[in-house]
Amino acid sequence: MKKRIISCFTALALILSMSVMFCSCSSAPKAPEGTVTRITIDVNPSVELMVDDENKVVAVTALNDDGSILIAGETIVGKDAEDAAELIVSLSADTGYIVKGEVSADENTVKISVSGNSEYAEHLKNTIEQNTAEFMEKHDINGKVEKIEAAKMDTLRQIAAGTSGFTAEELETMSENDLYKVIAAGRIETALLLTQDLREAYNTAKEYEISFAERKATAAVIEGMGNIYTLVHAGYKTALEAYSSAIKAIDDFRYETLVSPDSEYQESLAKLREAKTELLKQKNYVATLDINGEEYASASLTLTMKEETYEAALSAYEKLGEIANSTLESLISTMRSCEQALISLEENFSDDIKAELTAHAKDLENAVNEAKDGFFAEFEAAHKDDIEAIEADLIARKQELIASAKNS
């Protein structure tokens, strides 16, 4: 387990060390050495920033679909944490998520969380809050900033489990900063995957690929032991083929149902984004009107109708997601049964097979590492067109929102 943690953190350290060249002299408190800080900024677009001990953003991740629109096409990695946070708030205003004009402060609440209890974390939290408040005042935005509590350990373990190959038992032994490092490493790895659906598809597929690679190598070791183990090998290989088929069924279903641009789910998401765009346009338009003017009443009625259209689109989208997840749970259950069959066979391996596997431990480890190292390139190659199409659509949607907000 220690070897796996060191490997993960070493990879992260190599990436984080690049940020040292950007270090600037400042009287502000420094982050404790080796610290990774997690910042979340939630306006409705929700965005996460992972920051190294030089106060540089090493990963930016959208935590919802609106966040994906916000960060698409932006260069945020490498910026100071304060500058990155200010950019997120500025983009939220440019796109109309933060509404200018006649609205209540509650409609423009910016929620900020910063992890850690150090002097650096407290300073960073206060600076981001102050910068956001000053931004709103400068642009005549009626809003408020709310500092919220950073994620607790249980939540961090859940996030880390979804972004890494560590087991629940391994994550349970990690410190809070270790968990932040694991999350940051996973976020860096999937930086090109802008949507949650695509990241989930990647992380799940990678987990299964690693497991399959290790067991495939196990089958090869048994096969190499000679004819006396033919029956054992044949039984294990049959179980492995069933496991592989179950994994493929999950990958195919997830892609065809949740990721493919031609899927009903993605078409529903496009309709939801369109409804959200129209809602934001109308909300920003209403905010420019005199509450006592002639147009206000009819514009407000139109706003109500667009809110209803958006809610209907959201409901349809969520329903399709629930149906898909229900089917996925069934497929995963089948895969777990196949996995359990392999585990049962492994538990009943004879002592000489176990000894041979121990002797080939390095080969098994190499098979796992090769699966890890090559997986992103394989995934990117397989989904290159989808990744590019998703980013282009998000950027186009953002430009439409910016144009609409300017005209309000």
C-alpha cells in the first residue's frame, strides 16, 4: 500500500514542481510545504481548484454542468489561487450566472470554501472573499459572499475513491492532505475531460482495466506452470472471459447511453442547456427593467414560463439519468458476480500456484503499471472526437451566454 501511495504522490510531485518557477515574492503567509489546498467556488456554476504549496492552481474541475461551460476554453492552471478565483467569479458575471441589475443579493450568492486550518488557508479564504466583494461593488452587482465549511474526511474519501484506484481501506488510512494529493493527481490526469459523465466513464473503465490486467497476468503465470495445471488455467480463463465480457457491457452501455452525442441522454442535456441559456437571458433582461415600468410585468411572466421550461427539461434529463443508472447498477452487479467467481478461484489456488504467483509478483505489478500508464492515451484516442465535440459545444454555449449578457 505504501508503494502505491508513494507512486501516486511522486507523479503528482513531478507535476507540482513545475509551478516553482512561477513563485513570486509576497508578504502573504506561505502554505505549509507539501500542502495541497482545495478551493470550491459555487455560484450555481460550481468549480473546484486544487492548489499547490506555491499557491498555484494545478487542476481545475467543473463540479456541475454549468461549471463545465464556465471553464471551457480557459487557461486557469498555473494562475495564483486568488487570480483563478477572481476569474471564475468574473466569468460567472460575464455569462450572466451572476445577474447585474435589479435582483436581490440572495440571487447572487457566491459560496467559497478553502481547505486547511493554517494561517495561509485563512488568509486565502479572506482574500478571495474580499476580492469577490470588491468585484461585485465595482460592477454594481447586488450580491453576497458566503464562506462555507470545507469538505469533511468522509466526503474527501468519496471524492478520492472516484478519482483514483485506491481501495476504501487504503483511503481510510490516509491523512487529510494525503487525500487532497490523491484528488489532485486524479484531477490532473482527467483535465481534458470537461464533463462529469466523461470523467466517470474514464475512471470506472480504468479501474476495471487495471483489475483485468492483473488477472490476465495471473492467468499467464498459471498457464506457464505446465500441463498439470491445465484444468485450473482453463477454469480461471473461463471466469476471466466472463469478467471481461461483463466489463465490456458496462463500458459499452455507459458510452452509448451517457456519453455518445447521439444518445437520448446527451440530446436531453442539450435541451437542458438551451433552456438554461434562455432562462439566464430572460433573467438578465428582467434585471435591467424598471420594476414599475410597463414591460416589467410581461417580462416577469415570460421569465416564469422559462423557469418552468427549464425545470421540465431538468426533470426529463434527471429521469433519463436515473433510468441509465438503474441499468448500470444491474450490469455492475453482474460484473461483481463474475469478479467474485475469480476471487473464489484465487482463494482456492493451491500452495504451489500461490508460491509461483508470489515469485512473479514483479511481473504482475508491471502488468498493472502498464495498464495504468497507457490507459489515458487509449481512452483519449478512442474518444478524441467526442472530447473535442464536447469542448466545442461548451465553448459555443459560453459565447452565446456572454453575448446575451452584454446585450442585456
